[in-house]
Amino acid sequence: MRRRVPPIHFDGHRLRALRQQRGLRVEDVAAISGITARHIWRLEAGNRSRVAAVTLARIALALDTSVDYLLGLTDDPNPPNRAG
């Protein structure tokens, strides 16, 4: 029997809270990640429940967190040790 993975949805509130906690403006995250400020605003507003993996990875790197945290799979905003 195959195990089903529950649906995973991006929650922009977590992104906004972490960005603010880090003391960054949307424009700062945009400049660091290479993603437009407009797209980040849409993500934070909850207008996008599905987000490309590369977008999540770039935002996670910009905020020094993990994709798992942004997706709500962990409550620890500190990223695991990254290689090199």
C-alpha cells in the first residue's frame, strides 16, 4: 500500500513574519534573492498557494532559513548546516 503525502501549501504570513523579524524590507529580499518585490508582496499576501521550488530556495537563502520553514514543515527558522 502506498503512503500518501498530505498537500503542502505555502503560507505567506510566515514569510512576512520572518522577513520583519530579520529587519528586512520587501525590497531588500528582492535585491538579495533576485525575485521581484511585486512577486514577494503577492506571496506574503497569500495570493500564491503554489510557489516554484527555485523561488522558495532563493527566498530561503535571502532570509537565512530553510524551505521547510517557509512551507511550515518545521517551526525552526534556523537553517541546517549548509555545505560549502
